[in-house]
Amino acid sequence: MRRDIQRMLDALKEGAYFVDRERRITYWNKAAERLTGFRSHEVIGHRCSEDILVHVDCEGKNLCKAGCPLLATMEDTLSREAEVFFHHRRGHRVPVSVRTTPLEDDEGNVVGGIELFAEISPEENLRERMTELERRSLLDLLTGVPNRRYLDSELAALFALWQKSGVPFGVLFFDIDHFKRFNDNHGHDIGDRVLETTAKTLVSAVRPFDVIGRWGGEEFVGLFPNAERETLASIGERLRSAVEATWIEADGQRLSVTVSIGGTSSEEGDSSPSALVKRADTMMYRSKQEGRNRVTVG
């Protein structure tokens, strides 16, 4: 290895090591020594699974025996990222984030692999886990849009602002037309794709400060600050058209998707946020009754 490249690798804060096709370690940088407790001369020429790193996942599965990300990268040339635990020389386990990439010769042949790893501090690990738990609690995991819990909190905030300052807001209620047919005729995987595609289409067609979320099942709700009925009707028609122009491929067919939409805006006499949702829901059912794939605002 050229000295300038080695100096650059030794200057990294991340641990770095190279292996050949047999997973024998051919290079071990200074950060790898510091993070693992193993000196370079102790590991060069040895396989990384030989009581050196012995990666395990969060369930304790030995990745050196099955599921090694570095080995998988050498086989398919795809870079990978993972969070694992390695074995420190003193015996304890250390949580690290790893990145793997193939090592190729001048002709593009894979001759080994490279792994970079950085320790995840307990505090950082806890923060990341808390952030992930919070994210999961407020997002619909299938579609990636806000879930009903998040919508309820945003709806309450808009309602409170309207009561205090008179700033109007609108609610649109969306229901995917004939959704049961997608599941019955093509399977639940296709039904999931319909939900995901519809969610992405709706989110991409609204203003940055609007909120689109999944209410449940095949129903979505949109919240639109400072939108009275006329504006809301225009927004609803734009969203209806966007979904109508969307399709997915399944079983050699192009499957079209449409939505029935009902909408309403805050008005005198509304006693709670749920009153608006109920009125928007009623308008949505009117759209269904009048032929589907339409917008009704009232």
C-alpha cells in the first residue's frame, strides 16, 4: 500500500480494515487498533472471525458464521451499512455502525473487501433509539406518512388557533375507490402498493405546510391551514386529478387508482375538531354515492 494512502487511512477517526477473498485481514488502521484493542501485527494474516471481531447483531447472532455484511459485499459488490456489536480484546462487546465496500483490482475484479466502523456511544445509541421510537409512534410504517395520532394532534392545534385567532383551516377526507377489489383480485401486496402510491401522490401535490396522513385502512386525511371552502375545493380537485393520473403495474396490467374526496372548513358552531372530520367524512360518502372519483365540499 502506498505510504500516502496509508497515512490518510491512519488519520481516519473510523476504524478501517481490508480483507482478501478468504477474509484474511491485510490492513488494519490506527483507529481500528484504538477501538478494538487489537494491534495491527496481532491481526494481519488472520481471519477477522478468529476470535478477533466476531460481529454479532442485536439478537446475538454470530454474523461471521451467517450474515456477514462484508462477505455479502464481496459476493455481490453492493455496499452495505449495518449496526452490529464487535468483540473487544478485553472481552466486552462494543456497538458500532459499519460500512462495507468491495476492494477491486485495476480490471474490476473483486479481490477483497473494506470495512469502516465507528463506535456508537451509549448516549448516541439511546438518542437514536428514542428518535426512532418517536418517529414510529407518529408515522404510518407502511406508507411513511403521518399516522392518525399525528393527525389528531395537528388537527387540535389548528382548531385551537382558529378559536383563538379566527384563522380558518380545511379538512379533506380521502377514500380509495374499490380498494377491496385490489386485495381480492391481486392480493394484499398489491393493495399495499396502492396505499403507498396513493400516499406519495397526495404528499407530492400539496403545499409544504399542508399535512397528509393515513387515517386508517384505505382512508387518508389532509389538513390545510388558512383554507376556506373555495380554496379547499380547488385543492381537492387537484389532488383527485393527481391520483387519477396514477397507476401501478400488476400481473401484466396497468391498474388505475381513484379516490373519493369530501371536504369542509372550520365554521361557527363547530364544537370540536372531530366535528370537522365527521362533516368531511359525510361529504366523502356523498362523493361515493354520486359516482366516486369526485370532490364534494360542504
